Amino acid sequence: MGAVVRLSWTSLRQSLRRDAPARGRQVAALALAIVAVCVFVGLSWQLDDPSETDRFWRANLSLLTGALAFLVGMFAHAEDPLDERALVQAGQRPATAAFSALIAALCSPRGVVWLLGGLLTAMSSLHGGTLLAGGLVGLCLTLIDRAGVVSARGLVEYGVAREARAIGGYVITGAVGVAGYTLLLLPWQAAIAQFDAAYAETALWLPLSGAMLANSLDDPAIASRTLAVAAAPLLVLLVVLFAFGVRTGRRLLVTRSDGGASRFGLMGAAAGGASRAIAWRIGMAWLRDHRYVTVMVTVIILPVLIVIPLLIGGADRGWMALLPLPLATFLLGWAIHNDLAFDSSASWLHFTSGMRGSADRFGRALPSLIIGIVAVVGGVAFLGLFVNGWPQAFATGAVALALLLVSLGGSSIMSVVVPYAVARPDDPPLSQPIRSWGAAVFAHPVAGLIEAALCLPVILAAIRAINESSWAYVGMASALAVGIGAVCLWGGVAIGGKLYERRAVQLLHFAQQN
């Protein structure tokens, strides 16, 4: 055990050498952990009021620090010296290697940082059981860090690490956009005042936030009971990490013959039909191709940027709070009008294989459809919590769904009728070839206006629902959204598929030029 602990410290010391290949990642992970702990401790010392609002912010602070600990573990997984596989190769049994790695993680450099952070946060309270709560916070942060290491190792093993990083980047970008949107437009102070007590009670059942909140409880008996409740999930996490460590060590001992299993990552699920295969490939493009990434970031950020000038111009704050969700879903559906140009390097396979046009059209629209539906559901839930009335949230969701479906149908046609050249895969994503200027500059904006006009019945019904808080009009808007959207999407895929087959020669020529 002592040798394994010394190994972790020796690895850090060697990473400080100028010629160490792992220098940057090891040192950066430790520095990030120290910064996170300093912020965690500093803010926790400012929260010394045992009120419901104080407990709300303590819970948020602990959950944010736990997320940072997980990300630090994922970032440092490649140079992790406490790898069960290496310990098994050194002669330890899998169970012993998993146990040694877990115990040594508590005494590793980052483990010491997390433990000190937990103890320092505990000193912000003078209630009984503080030292135990601080130790529990430090232990939880260390195990969460270890869980990040194990998760990143598994993602690399299954070949989906790149996609996971892209998804994480989208989530962080979306969180920044939602945070700015909330602070600018929504009555978040009133919303916090409404559910901060219920949120704090729920956070007591989580290991990290429960240990943090135990410091703010006046009654020592309640604090001790809270610590016991928080320790139960922590014990489960410890058992899960130990089980994964044992499994990793045992898999190393299995002998594999030549020609064993291959890892295809997420593409391993692409079989099962032409549309499904195309959808998976386009989905990978959303995660890997920097041109698609630029489009997605624009879809996330642009609605909030559009609303800000309207607010400065004196637009009603309540209506502006509902605007970003429909704008985002419309942009998401409208953006695939140049998908054929983005995917030109593989389009010739579709033409030469005799693929049905409707399969190509639906496969290209499916990733945006899935992302858009998830955004609509999440947006309705978010607006329902922050806007005074669920009818307003559902009416906004109906408009967003209609705009998504109609714009997807229109883009399925327009990307075939008026394709235009875009940046090649190796070019900067914001570059635009001169040859792209032509009829598409006017055709696609006009098509977007027509798509918005087709959603006018849904928009009018939603406006009545918002003004009158009427569930009847919400139902009407939702029915119109599903009906109009489904017809437009089906018609767009069918018409676009026919045009795709009819204009195959012209599109193949376009694909070769682009």
C-alpha cells in the first residue's frame, strides 16, 4: 500500500521535469483542483447565515464543486499512476489492486487537496459534527475525482471519448447561454424564493451537498442524521468504484486470440437501415466536424444575442423571456439547408449506391429532430419553473415544436433545390467560398419566412393561450403544432426525396466541386 502511495507522489514529482511527457496534464489537473478548492472554501466561508437561501446556495456550490472534481479526474485520466491494470501487471490480484488504488487515491496529491478543502469548509461552521462533515466532503470529492478517471478511461476504451468531449462542450455552452438568459430575462430571484426550501431538502439526500448542508444545521441531532443519510450514497459509490477496479484488473488477465473484438464507438449502432446509418453519420459530424460545431454553437448563443437589442429597444420583458426557445428550434431546423454541402465528400456514395431519396432526406433530418425535441422538452420544463404559469411554457413549447418540424421539412427540400458551396472540411468554419454567392442567398431566407408563415396558426393560438392562461388554447396550439409540423416534415422529406433522385446528376456534380 505504501508503495502505491509513493508511486502517486513520485509520478507528480517526475511530471515537473522539463522533459516529462505528462508534465502539462499532471500539473494542470493539480492546479485546477487547488483553484476549485480555493473558490469552494472562500465562498463557503461567506455563507454563514443558516437560512433557507443560504442552504440553497450551499447546495449549489457543493454540486458545482463536485462537477469540477469529476472533470478534473476526466482530464487527468491518461497519466493516472493508480491504474489497476498496471498494479495487476506488477503482480497484485485484481481485488487487491482495486483496493490499493482506492486507498492510495485518498493519499494522492489531488486527494490531499480535496480532503484539505473539505476540512477548511467545515471550519466555516461552529456546530457539532463539523470535523466529520468536512472529512466526508473531502472523501466525497476524492471519490468523485476517481469516478471521473474511471469514466474517461472507459470512454477511451470504447472509442467514444471524442464524442463525449463534444457533448460536454455543447452542454457547457448551453449552460452559459441559459445562465445569461436567466439572469437577463427571467425572475430568477422569485423562482429561487419559491423552491429553495424544497431544493435544500432534496439536496440533503446527496452525499456531497448533504455533508455541506450539515454544517448549516443548528440541531446537532439533525446534523448527525443528515451526515448518516449523506454517507449511504457515498458508500454505494465506493463499492461501485471497487467493482469497476476489480473488473478492469480481471479483464487484463483474459487471454485474447488474434482477430478479437473490434471497437467502432458509436458507429457500432449504425446498422439497421439507410436512414439510421445516415443519421448516425450526421450525428458524428455534429460532434466531430468543426463546421457543424460552429452551427450548433450559433444555434445555442444567437437567440439570446437577438433578444438583447430588443430589450434595449423597449420590448416587453415577459414576451422576450419566451422568445429564445422558438428561435433556437427554428434555427436548428433551418440550419440543415446546407447539410448536403457539408456532407459533400460522402454524398457520392448515396448516389452511386442507388439509395432512396427519402431515406437520405429523413436520415439527415433525424439528428436535428432528436436534438430539437430534447430542447423543446427541456425548455418547457425550464420556463415552467421560472415563468409564472405553465400554460405559457407549454404554449411556447408548441410554437417551438411547430417551427422545428416545419423548418426541417422546408430544409429537406431547399437543400436539394438550391444547394450552395460551404467551407471544405479542412478550411476555417467561418470561411465562405466566392462561388457560393448566387440564388441561394435570397432563396433560403425567403424559404425561412415561408416556413414561419406556415406556423402562423400555432403562433396565434399560443398568443391567446399566453394572454389568457388558457389550457384550451394550449391544447389547440399543441394540436396544430403536431398536425402542421408532421404534415410539413413528411411532405418535405417526400418531395425532397423525389427531387433528390431526379436531380442526382446535378447534385453529384455539385458534390464533386465542393
